[in-house]
Amino acid sequence: MDREERTYVDTDKTYIDADKTYVETNKAQSESRPQYEERINLKTFKDFTVIKELPAIGGEADAYLIKKSEQLFFLKLYRKDINPKLDVLEKIMEISREIPEHVVRVYDVGFDNETGRYYEITEYVKYGNLREAYGNYKINIDDIVKELAGAIHNLHKYNIIHRDLKPTNILVREINPLDLILIDFGISSATSEDMSKVLTTVKGTFQYSAPETFSGYFGKEVDWWSLGMIVYEFLTGSNPFKGLSQQ
């Protein structure tokens, strides 16, 4: 498998709840849509040329490498009847323009009538995710902490809690100097400026989740816990909860 094909593979398959908060089934809408096969043989998407299909992102979306005017992009095409939280995605698209040094550049989100699916179009990142890059390149742990701390701090300034930080949700835009960006804001939570805690459904990847997330009532601190788990894993070579069940 080449680097392009490995770029968006999520190897953290265990989730607290398979029914993640960033997807909802809209029965009225699904009944009005044409029925499509789960796999679509795309040659084009809007005004983009589809280069190839990439490994699927979990069970919620198909992934494609696409091109327009010789520039590569990444297409995340949600499965039918899966509705992402567009309010969060649209805010992330806005934030990606404000702080592109820390958040994946999101160029477009919405619903495509031709395929009957929601989609995201983002920048294509050639070095893949942090887990892959850390194994393939010489990366200093201090640089990882500096980059991620800055990314989390800036995200929280916009009152966004990522909620699912892990090595596969962090992409490496550049190796030297190290440039890390955050992706996969599907279960992110937006908070109001005067609200420090979020009451929501328990979701996420449990090996990196702070204890309070299991109560569904938590604040921005949970992202810092995830950073700690990531650093611990890279320093020791193993996640502290490896081999344990969710319970």
C-alpha cells in the first residue's frame, strides 16, 4: 500500500459507541432520496476529477483523492442516510481560513444531489497521519507537543472542543519544520462563550478519552488529556490502556 493510500486510514477502530454523535439518521430525508449502493464508482465529483478511491474511513464515509487544475484534494463522501453536523463543519471551514496553520483546510461541505450524500472537500496532505509519520520519519516529541498545544489552544479560542484527538486524527503537513494539523471534527462540540461544560452523548476513542467524557458532561480539558495520552504513547511505545476492554 503506497503513502497516498495510507493517508487517511484510521487504525483506531474501537469506539465508545458505534453510533457516533456526528451522524444522525434523517428518516424523512432518506425516504425521499434515491437508493444507492454503498460503494460508488466515481469518475468525477462536481468539477473535480476523481484520481482514485482511498481506504474507507471507518464505516461512515468513503474517501477519494481528487484533482482540479493540477491541484490534489481529499474528498470525504458520507454514506447514504448519514448526516454530519454541518453547523460544526461550517464553523470548522471558517476557522480553517482563520488558523490554517493548525486546522486542515476545508474548502467545501454540503449535500450532493447526484450521489445523495453529504461530503467534505479538504486539502490533501502527502505525509499522512502522525502515527504513520512518527514511524517513518525522525520527529522530535517536543515539536509534537508544541504543535498540538498551539492547535488545541487556538481551537478552544473559537469554542470548539475536538473530543477525538488521537494520532490518526492529526495530519503531518510538513516534516521539517514540523507542521501538524487537526482533522475529523465529526464529533466535535461547539460551546457558547459563557458555557464551559458540554452535556452530550458519550462518544470518542476510549484509549484517548478523559474519564469525565464517560459521563457526557465535560469541558475543553478533555482535549488536553488526549494530548497527554498521545505523548505518553509516543514516549513509551504503547498506549497505557492497550489490551484493556472498554469496560
